[in-house]
Amino acid sequence: MLELGPDDDLFAATLGGMGLTGVILWARIKLRAISSSLLSVDIDRVEDLDGAFAALSARGGPYRVAWLDLLCSRPGRGIVTRAEHIDGGAAALHRSWGGATVRSRASVPARWPAGVLRSSTVRAFNELRYRRSPHSARGHVESIGAHMFPLDALDSWPRLYGPRGFLQYQLVVPPDRTDVLRTAIEQLRRSRIPCYLCVLKDFGPSNGAPLSFPIAGWTITLDIPRAAAGLDALLDRFDELVAEAGGRVYLSKDVRMGPDALAAMYPRLEEWRSARDGADPERVWRSDLAMRTGLVPA
Ligand SMILES: Cc1cc2nc3c(=O)[nH]c(=O)nc-3n(C[C@H](O)[C@H](O)[C@H](O)COP(=O)(O)OP(=O)(O)OC[C@H]3O[C@@H](n4cnc5c(N)ncnc54)[C@H](O)[C@@H]3O)c2cc1C
């Protein structure tokens, strides 16, 4: 058993290391103390991607996220929120607002059929969501649970996608490469592959670990039905765009990348492999993902 700290190479290789450096038995992590489960939320409706970038960059709380509608006639319009904790006396004024988690109110049945979730249904839902949101609101009070985990209200929601499920593709590109996001959204629209949920966020500086996903820049996640025709070819093209821009795809969500894409996106791969091999020279720790992507030789 090893005890590692931030100055150890193996510590850095373990952050984002996909469980391939060994088993973490315990960890000491720093938390931020808060005194209530409430958030003060600023809300802005935006007309397009430029509006989303501007609203995400505006002054406000640290928890920033843009929900974008990619199914409407103006793909990229959406709702941006910036939230921060309500502490101390102000929180006491809103005691009845709920907690840090969400209790599920309904459940999707196990035998939910394919094809019920369609573009037309999601488009109508998105329209309603967009229109019900205020154009602009400041200091709107919400519980952490309702704001951060809205999908938890519907138990087993991934079943909505039918037996083949969905794929979540998440990429990050440096701050000056917003063109990649525009191109990806445009290519997605032209391909007619439906994206039922798109979320845009900004990342701060990376933690310096060789395989860690976040780098400073813009990240989007795209939730797409796994059964969509042409999806793999489209995402292969996205991989190339992202790698060329100096960005990367999130391995924790990946189900399809190969070794070439991985090597193009993670330039410190050899450094990571060397730290890993030092800890596990017999290459005992492996996974399907590790062998598919070449993180560990098959
Ligand atoms: C649809 C979807 C949506 C997501 N949304 C978000 C999001 O909004 N925000 C976000 O931050 N993340 C998100 N994620 C990513 C998610 O947070 C990561 O996949 C996270 O690692 C899942 O945690 P888990 O406990 O299920 O880990 P697992 O999936 O069990 O493990 C994740 C990795 O850690 C390794 N591991 C697990 N336990 C140990 C251990 N004891 N020691 C060493 N390695 C270990 C595993 O081998 C694996 O490689 C999402 C993922 C998906 C698929």
C-alpha cells in the first residue's frame, strides 16, 4: 500500500487515471463549508451561442451552465444560469425551499419501448422550457437539489432512450477555439442526428495531471440516442476537430474512441504510461476502455 501526496508522479497519474494505477482505498479531500442548501441564481435567456458565451462570462456566481436547444430553428438558443450559495441569515428566510438532493417523483418503467422519445416531443418540451424561463432574473432562490440535479426527479430517466440507450459525448476546447463548437453544432444539425440535451460550461485552469480531462476553455456535452444512424462517423469527425484545436474528449463518458484519437488529444500520454507502468509493471490493472483506447496495451 502506498500513501501519495500532490508532489508524487503517481498521485498525478491517478487523477483522471481511469482506475488504472491501482485502487484508491482512502482520500483526504478539501470541501467548502456552506450553511444552507440554497442557491441564489441569476438567469438569462439567450438567443444564440454568442449570447451563451457572453452570459457565461458575465459577473455572478461560480456555478455556471448554459442549457442549449439544438433542435429548434435557431440552434444554440438557451438558458444560462449563474448560481452561488446563500449563507447565514439570508438562508433562514427561505427555510422551506428543499434540500441538497431531489426525491424522485416518478420512474420510467423497465420495459420502456424504443422510439417514444422523438425529436418532435423533445422540440416541444424545449420550446416550453425556453418560453417558461424568465428573460432575465437575478437572485432567484432554488435548492441545490432542484438546481443541480433536476433529472433525479425522474427515476431511471436514461430508459427514456429505449433499449439501446444514449451516448454522452463531452469535449473541451481552449478558450479561443469556439469555432469548433460552432462547427460541431452545425454538423450535428446537417446530419439530422438528434441531440436531446446540450450543456455548455467553462472550465478554469487544469490541475496539471497528465490524463485529467479539464483544461481551461469551453466544454459541451451532447446527449444523443445510441441508435442514431451515422453517429459513430460523425463523432470520429468531431474527434479530429477537437484534437486539431488542442482539445480533448472526456474518457469517463467515452464508449467508442480508438488509440489514434486518444494519442492526438492527450499529449502527455507517455508520461502517464511511464508512471503507471512503474506502479503496475505486470499490467494487472486493465479495463475494456483501457484496451480499446490503448491506454494499456491489449
Ligand atoms: C451520462 C453521464 C453524465 C455525466 N454527467 C456528469 C456531470 O454532470 N458532471 C461530472 O462531473 N461528471 C459527469 N459524468 C461523469 C461521472 O462523474 C464520472 O463518470 C464519474 O467517474 C462517475 O463516478 P462513479 O462513482 O460512477 O465511477 P465509476 O464509473 O465506477 O468509475 C469511474 C472511474 O474511476 C475508477 N475507479 C472507481 N473506483 C475507484 C477506486 N476506488 N480507485 C481507483 N479508481 C477507481 C474506475 O475504474 C473508472 O475508470 C457523467 C457521466 C455520464 C456517463
